[in-house]
Amino acid sequence: MRALATACLLAVSVLPLGAQPEGWTRPFPAHRVVGNLYAVGTYDLGVFLVTSEAGHILINTALEDSTTSIRDNIESLGFRLEDIKILLTMQAHWDHTAALAEIKQIAGAEMWATAGDAPVLEDGGFSDPHFGGRVSFQPVAVDRVLSDGEVIELGSTRLTVIETPGHTAGSSSYSMTVREDDREFRVVIANMGTINRGKKLVVDPTYPGVAEDFAKTFRRQKAMQIDIWVSAHGSQYGLHEKYHPGQAYDPDTFVDPEGFLAAVERLESLYLRQLEEERR
């Protein structure tokens, strides 16, 4: 996979994919979600830091030039970017992956990814079945391939990998249990089943099995027992309705099991509607 990434870089430059929504680049203060889970991304792009006494896990980045803002947000919380040990992503799309290679080099971290997304990360998006054909972010070497149900351990932190494909073939979510003031919170960092414009499900599908992947994701997410959820975009989990800069920390701020189920069911209805339209 690494040889393919090199070949792709020789063939085509890294290119942005069209205009960027203002919320993707707009700074937003870092804040504690619950326990050792922190949000360190932009106004709309979800980047999450999971801390431990043995180093930290960073889930996602934002755009190509987001390393500085991620570093600043991490440092504002009293942590260091150089202490990141593991890099994860929820989906191998350029708006969530473009600074992974740079942060990997700076921190000496390892990149871990699912089998479905690892090749796309290693060739910089070239092999992405929907947005591919050109390199859209700096390729990043994958050090470990994750499987569904695998538990990622770092210090006392435990994250469980939940494959939630469809948005990309290797989209993944992560669950954890957080204890706070003698209470336990079931937390999921959830990749949602959104369907990008132009994606095909059953008629000339974007990739084989994509419709079944989405169905699997909706089924799994509706069965989840959760208290708190965040996702790849702040707009997906109601970040700005739940939290305002400077707001005092409260572990109940992001408690929203009903909102999660409603979001999943809304996306599933859009999926079912597209299936019906494609089959006409």
C-alpha cells in the first residue's frame, strides 16, 4: 500500500476538493466533553483527544493546515501534541484526514485504521471509490489494521472499535465507558451514515455492498445503549446547541441518547428514500 501511495504522489499533486464551508476552518475553543474525552477541532469538524497517563489518542484531524490549531487547542487544555501515541480516523475523507501525516511525523505516533479505510489513507484518497482518482490529502502510512470489536488500550483508556461502514467502506465509531463523580457514562464517538451527494447505492453502486453497509450501520447504531455521543461534524451532534465557549464543565452537557436515536433514524429514512428512488 505504501508503494501505491508513492506512485500516486508522483502522478498527481495534492488537491483540495472544492470550496470549503466556513465552519470547517473557523476556530473553536477546545473543551471537555466528559471524563478524559475532549473536543479539539474547529467549529464544525470534529477532532477528539482521548487522554491517558501513558499518552493520548487523537481521532481525526481537520484540513491540511489544521495542525497548528489542533496543537493550540490541545495545549490550552494542558496537554501536548507530542504526547499523542495513536492516531485514529472515523472516515477516510480529506476533511478529516489531511493533517494526519504531519501530526504522525511530529508526535512519532502510530496510525491505526480499519481494513476498509487503510488503503485510502495510504494513497491519499486516490482509491476512494467516490472522491478518488486524485490525491486529496497527504498519504499516511498505516501501522496497524483494526478489526470490529477490537479494544484499543492505552494506559487506563479503553476504546472499542465499531465498524459503521457506508459513508466510506471502512468508516468506524469508537465506544468507551467514562466514570465521573461515581457515575458511569456510555460514550460513543459515532461516524454517522450520511450519504454524500452523487453516491449510488444499488444502481451502479459507488462500491460493491454499499447499500448493505449502510443498513448494517443503521441497525447497529439503533441498538446502541449510549448516554453521550459526538460525531465527525459538530452540526451532526448539535454541538452549538449543547455547548457555548466559556461554559462551565458539566458531565451532563452532552448527555443525549434520544438525540442520537433521532439522528440515526433521520439518516436511515433518507437512505430508504434514495433506495426507493434508485429502484424506480
